[in-house]
Amino acid sequence: MPHLTSTEIAGRIEDLYGAPLADLTAHAQDQPPGMLSALLGMHGDLALAERSIDFHRDHLARLVHPERQIGRHEVSHLFDGARRLAEAVAVREVQAKSVAAVLQSLARVPAPEPSPPLPAPPLPAQSAAHSR
């Protein structure tokens, strides 16, 4: 299964709940913890991992820029940056897989159809006797 991005996950959460992510986040803050808050938390963790990947990738790209000399001191920074990048990728993969599995197990419940109106109560039986 290819990994899903936080943007794709956000879209799936919005589809599931039928509202924009910002509205869902505001709504979840006023509610007791539940599935929505769990999904939003997982989405936040995934987005954070993606930002971490971007940061560490850019940092490594600056360290290995062709015009930059790599000395003994820089080698430890390269190893540390590569380790941090690998950790961020692993976190992203776990988060994406977990939230995708949860979302796959959920389905949007259609709005209930209006029930037919109740029949009118029966009228009282009329007596054949004349009233005086």
C-alpha cells in the first residue's frame, strides 16, 4: 500500500465527517475525546512527520551542497541528519499506515430517512342510539 500524505488523509477525514478539517478541529475541541479527536491527532502527527522529513532533507542538502567542503566535523552532522531523516520517514510510514487502516474501517453513515407520519388516531365509535 503506498503511503498517504497528510493532505490525502485530511481529505478522507473531511469526506467521512462531511465538513472541512478546520471546522472539525474546532468542533472536536468542545467534545469529549472520541474517534474524531483520535483521527485529528493522528493526522497532526502525520503532518508533523512530513514537516520533519522536509526539514531534515533540506538540512542534508545544504550540508552536501557541491560548493561546500565536507570535513571531519561535518561528517558527524551528515550522519546525524541522515539518522533523523530516517526516523522521520519511519514515523510517517507508521502514522500513515495506522490512520489509513482506521479510516478504511470507517464509513460515513447516511442521514436517516424521514420516517413516515404516524396514522391518525381512530375516531371514537359513534353510537346508533339517539341522544336526548
